[in-house]
Amino acid sequence: MQKEALKVAVIDSNPVRAAILVDGLTGAGEVDAHLITDTFDLQRRIFAMDPDVIVIDLEDHSRDVLEQMFQVSRDVRRPIAMFVDHSDRAMIDQAIEAGVSAYIVDGLVQSRVRSIVDMAISRFNAFSRLRAELEETRGALEDRKIIERAKGILMRSKGVDEPAAYGLLRRTAMNEKKKIADIARSVVTAAELLA
Amino acid sequence: MNMDRGRDGHEVVRAGFLPLVDAAPLIVAARRGMAAAEAIDLRLLRQPSWASIRDRINVGHLDVAQMLAGMPLAASLGINHLKVPTVASFAFGRGGNVIALSRGLFAGLDGTGQGWRDGPLAAGLALRDLIRQRAAAGEAPLVLAMVFPFSSHNYELRYWLAASGIDPDTDVRIVVIPPSMMVDSLRAGQVDGFCVGEPWGSLAVDAGLAAIVALKHDIWPDAPEKVLGARKVWTERHPDLLRRLLRALHAGAEWCQDPANRDDLVSLLADEAHVGAPVRILRRALTGNLVIHPDGTIRQAPDFLRFGGGRMNLPDADAATWVLSQMMRWGQVDYSEQAVQMVGEVYRADLLAGAAGFPAGVNGRDHAPLMDGHYFDPDNVRRYLGELRPTVR
């Protein structure tokens, strides 16, 4: 069955997240996704695009601009906030948890809209996971650097080899119920103070 | 029971706010010890939009939030969104908004000979004449901005226009622009004027882009502004916590009102985590010494922004009924007796009165007249709406 492609506007100031969402929406087919990264003069842009669905970062400060469009029927077809007329609370909770907000022109088939919002939620969540992992990796890298420095300090000041210096850090961490990186950090701080 | 325990074992309350000067009582209660004194760990969560405040209140990410006067009414009536019974339990004070017109209109306003700089009505009449000239010349309608469909700014801007003989729905185009984008939108020529809360109006004047032509209290000194909003179920589940929170906010409002604390208040608001505007700009709203024109003209308005203290922080259901009447006037909701009756369930003066120990009646006096000389009678909303209509056109 041939369906007309839904026109979806994606408003997101984060270009990476926006790109993966547009990619996902386009890949799912029957969707014509457009990206808006600059929200200046948003009302005019939306008017020109005339989308069926607007997906927007919940944190975007332009959301109040969209809310006004509920009322300005002469400018654009009236979009409504997602699922206001269907009390799908679980969906709304999931979307807000993920940081997704959506506005939908009235009269669209619920299942088609739902798949778009589902896609937005999963891509937003995937993006947050990626970012969390990246931060974790960055943290681990920092930890490793500080442990290397602490080992060097211990090797010089105590005249021990590398495995012994590491063993010292590890034992102290175990005794004090702390992370090795935390002990290493205090060694480096102490060395800097005493230098 | 709220089992969330935070700092020092205090109960956690998550409060949403927007970067505006009138969030001060909430910020002060959190940062100057009033909340802690009530064993509350008051966590301030700055929000990017009013829509975000509404959504996060609805799903419980926020317990309470600074709200525009119309928001608890719109939520309780389910206008354009989910119907979520909401309670306004604290009024953050009075005033704080300005109406400003773009520098690009100055010459045209001068040309009308209405003396547009003499006062709010003169400015409105000058704008009316200018709009008529433009229409006759086939020019595009002027664009005026406010901050949210259910904002007092929307109703005040429309009231001022209508009282000046301008139909807000047909003679101009009214749009929403977030306060923080107001100055840039003026500079880009996308708007010709706006109604916004401080410090954003003073920032536009300071940038040489606009002149302030009316203050909120010119339109109606009793008009409600921001309130503390919460879902009704939250207030019912946490009666003791709410009582303590209201006492803390009330102490915060009294602290804000005390001139001895002004310097501290200005630096607190200037903090990037709160409002994040320059000290000298913030000072204008707090002292009521407003620079209203890029040429440096000052208007002394000591009552421009009052944080309250005393009974001013009681949510005024009668004044909120005026807000509802404006929602009806401009077609956001149909007139119904039930809607009018509902205002008393949303604007609850009894909660703060009980917590702070004063009688619940808000008004020791009658309300002041509005800028067009009309008195608002909350017991006769239908008749009031009938009286208003002829002033448009």
C-alpha cells in the first residue's frame, strides 16, 4: 500500500543527535525528515516547511514558540502536543524521560505518529548512552594517567620498582576502601605540596 | 510522606524556575537559608521554557515550579494540553513586566503627534495611528511578541492594545519569543515590540533597540504575575512539606522586599545559575529607577516590582478570575460558570494563610480600576466581558 510520506521537522541544536535521528527516520521509510538546527525565526521556518510532525529536544527554549502555534491557526495547520487527545501516559513519560517532545498536526493516523515518536525516543536514548560511555572512557583515561604519575613518584621517593609501587597503591586503596585512582590522586597532591 | 532525603537529612523539593527577576523569592529561599530552616533541601532546576515547566510538573520531574498566572488555570481546565488539576499556593509578588516598542517605530510614532512618550495610553494611541497609516499604505502588520500563550504578558499586551483601539487579532501579528531571544529578535527586525519580564526589557533599552512605553502596573496594579504551581495531588500528598515550603518562600519574599538586602539580592540574581544578567541592569527593576528610552530618560516607578511579604503573597482568586476572563475574551476557552467557579480551587490563599498564620481573605481593599477605567467584578464575569467588547474598535 502506497502511503504519502510524512513530513517531519526535527529541531535540535545538537547536530550529532539530530543527524542520527534524521538518519533513523529516513531509513524507516515513508518519512521526509528535515533538520532545523538554528531556531531563529522559527515560526516562519515552520510555516514555510508545513510539517506533519515536529520532533524537538525537550530542553530547547524555542518550545514556547511552538506552543503559540496551537493558537495561530491562520499561520500554520494547528499542531498539537503529542498524545494530548489520547491519554497514553506511559508514552509521554518515556518521551520526557528521553528528552523528546513532539507536536503533531491533527488527524494523522496514530500508529504512524507513534512509530516516529518511538524512533525519536530510542535515538535520543542511544545518544545519551553513547555520551555517558564517552564520559566514562574519558574518566578511565584520566584515572590511568594519574595512577602512572603516582607510581612514578613512589618509585622515585621509595626506590621501588613499578610492580611494587602499584602494589603499594592497591593495598592502601583496599585498606582505606577507596579507589586506586583516589589514592593516586592524594599521592600526586601530596607530592606537589611537598615539592 | 515524601521519603526523598537530601542534604542534612532534609526533605528534598525539586523546584523549576526560569531566569527572571521575579523568581527571586524562590532563589533566596534556597540560597539564603529559609528552606533549610524548615528542614527542606530546596533544589533549584532552571528550565529552558514554560512548556518544559508544565511537562516536568505533569510527569513529576518537578515537585513545584514558578508558573505564569494563567498556567495553573490552563492546566486545570485542560486547554490545549493534558488536564492536570494544578494548585497555585503562593504569589511571587506583583509587577515586573514592561511593554516596549522598537527603535524602528520611533519616527513613525513621533509623526502621529500623539505624544507617545507621555504615558501608556498616549503610546497606545500613537501606535494605533501608526498601524492605520501602515495599513492604508499596504504595509505588512507589525509583529509584537510575548512569552507564552497563557502568560500575563499576553493578556497585558492585548489589554493595552485593545484599550488603545487596536485589535490584537487582526491589526497586529502576535508571536511568542523566549525572553532570552527578545533582544536579538529586535536587532534582526523580526519584532516591532514586546511585553516581557525583567531584566529582558531593560536589556533591550540598554542595547539602544527599544523604548519602554508601559509597565505592568499601568495596565492593572492588581494583575497576578508568577505563582508557585504544583499538581493538586502533590499538594494533597505532602501537606506538611507544603506548609513548610510556603513559610520558607514567604520568608524569602520578605527578605527580597527589604532594601537592606538589595545588594546581596542583585548579586544572587546576577549569578549565571540564576538569572545571569549584568548587575547594573538588574538594579533597574529592583529599585524602580527604569531607564525607559535609549536617550537615558528615567521613569521612577517605586512599585514597579514588589516581592510582597505580608499578605501580598496570598494567591488572589479574584484577580486570577480576571486572568480567566482574558482567556475567555481572546477565545482560549469558552465562557462557562464552571470555569469561573474552578478558579477558587486553583488559586488557594488558605494554604499560605494557614502556614503563615494570617486570615485567608486576600483583599483588605477593593481592586484598583484597569487602565481604561473599567473595574473588574469577579462575580459578574459575563457582564464584564460584555462591557469590554465595545472597547475593541
